[in-house]
Amino acid sequence: MRYSAGKVELKWARPNAGFEVYVRSAGPDMVVVYFYQQGQGSQVRAYYRGATPSNDVVNCTGSYPNIKCN
């Protein structure tokens, strides 16, 4: 991901072997990417909180298109 001038951009999302990737949003306000394998995975979000670049990662269950995150 790239943070610049209040915008976030997804440069690439490369899953580890055996994982799949689903890009829900590639920017510019927020990047949301899911990495999942056999019904579980993670959601990665990148965004600005005010003027500060921020991100978070949460655990998820399911597979695309039925991914549920905590």
C-alpha cells in the first residue's frame, strides 16, 4: 500500500501459497483486502485517521463472497 497526500493506494496484494486474495477496495479513501484459505483468513484495511496513515488487520471466516470478519 502507498499513503500519499491523504490518499491510500493498493500497489499489489500477493497471497502466500495456498491463500486466495479478494480486493474489495483499492483506494483512494480506503484499501480493503481479504486473504483467505479454507474458510478462514484476514481482512487488511489501510486508511487515514485524520492526517495520520493507519491500518488494521482482523480475523475472518468464510470464503468470497461470504466473508465475515470480527
